[in-house]
Amino acid sequence: MRGEQKHLLIATRSSELALRQARLVQSALARAGVAAELKTYKTSGDKKLDEPLAAIGGKGLFTRELEIDLARGAVDCCVHSLKDLPTDGADVSGLTIGAVLAREDPRDVLIVNGVTGASSLADLPRGSRVGTSSLRRRAQLLALRSDVEVVALRGNVPTRIRKVDEGQVHAAILAAAGLHRLGVHERVASYLDAPAWLPAAGQGAIAVQIRDDDERMRSILAPLNDEETWRQVRAERAFLAALEGGCQVPIGALATERDGKFVLYGLIADVEGQRVVRGVHVIDEQNPELSGIRLANELRSRGATKILEGLRRADRIPAPQPE
């Protein structure tokens, strides 16, 4: 464990977006009278920028290095994009989520270059090259526009925007939250709305991870936790976990309000978007996880299991391991 300290130490990835997210936590702590410093990391996901995410896959792609230091007491907490945290627990044992901040816009967005000039997915010219590193985005895009070409696009948000502007791709699909937090709202050509288009489970939410036995940090972070966001992402992540999903599986989920009730929308697709299974379930606010599991079971009964089996046959996801 570290010795006496004047400030908390927050672990974060070193990208500009990750730093802005960590500074949101740092500022929230400061308002509560708690001083904190940032310690930056480059994860394996940050280093392997020439490979598709689905190819390098696996648990902890953007979190493991931070979690190792947290577990051994070198830092007090880690700040992650919640969608990067595996649903079956941390890659390193003994860790838990201490708080989830109020959520930014969870939607995906379309950005385009000046030559393409489209204002929506429907406006994209036939044959347009659209960049994304996400199988979920790829599947939904091809389900809507089988006449476009999906191109693997890695890098941080500014890098992906630059690749669009340079013409490496005509357009790209990114998370609205990242563009908002970086202050580049003007690049959004259109927002992709639910339920027609679904984001990743937990998208737009910032998670603060702590050691499971660190009651001091749990108490410090309690005022930062947004209960509404926490209920929403618990349902989404339970749905994802019940479908054994990760970045190798095209799964979307979003908890949102509809007609005065919170509902969970979910989908699973094959990677070419040829088969998409969708559903919706009213969220039990006392047990959001159960709602996510029930929606997953409903989708399994309508074809999700066959999609998962097809992905396994193609070696895109591992078969479940015996307990």
C-alpha cells in the first residue's frame, strides 16, 4: 500500500478524452473537498492501433494496466468509460465499481467529410466508405445500408475525425459522448436514435473503480454516484452479460424513458447485419438486472442463440467455459 498522502491518486488512460473524463471525477471530488491527482497509462488497446478491436478482443483491453495498479494499492481508483469494463467482473480480482457519474448523451452519431456532405445515414451515397472499429455499429449499418463499405477505423476521437477529413473514409460513426466531452459538437451530421439504432451497453457513462474492500473510497465516492444512470446501466449490462457479449458480439442496449416508464431496448445481430433480433422490456427499478436478463432470454427464444452459435462457428467468440 502507498504511504501517507495528501491527495487521492486517480488512474486514467492518457488519451485526451480519457483525461477529460478523469478530470470530471477530479472536479467532482474537489467540489466535495477532496483533492486528487491523475496518473496516466497507455493500455494494450491504445498500443495496438493497427488491429481491429474484434481481432485483439478479450477482457481488459482498455483497463487491465490500470486495474493491476489499483489492486496492488498504487492508486486509489480508476476512471473508465463504463462500456470498456467487462460485464463478468474486472480483469483483476478484488475490484468493483464505486460510482457511476451522471450520463452524457448515450447515442451514436454520424460524422462526414466536406466532400460527402450527407446529413444522415440515408443520405450517404452508394459505395461510401464508413469507418468504425465496432462490430455492433458495423452490423447495424449494414442492416440499414448494405450498399456502403464498412472500413475498420481505430485511433482516438481526434485521429478518427482527421481520417474522415483526409478522405480515408467518407464518414464515421462515433459516440456522441466523446464528441460532446471534447467540445466538437459541430462535427455531428446526425444523431442515431433509439430504438432504430442502439449504442453499446453503458455508453456515455463514466465509472469509477475501486478496491472492493476500500470502504473509505466507497464513502468518498458515494456523493458522485448518479442513481438514475446506475439503474439504467445495470439493466443494460445485465442484458449484455446474459447474452455472453463483449466487443466480439454485435449487441446494442439502451435504457430510456418511454410513455412515463423506463424501458430497456436491446438487439443482437450477425456481423453482416443480415439477421437482427430486437426487443424491449419495461425495467423493474427495484431489480434492473432481472429486466436485462428477461430481455436477453426473450431474444434467445427468438433467434439470439442461433446468432451466438454462428459467431462461435466463425471463431468470433469463445464457447462458454464449464464451471
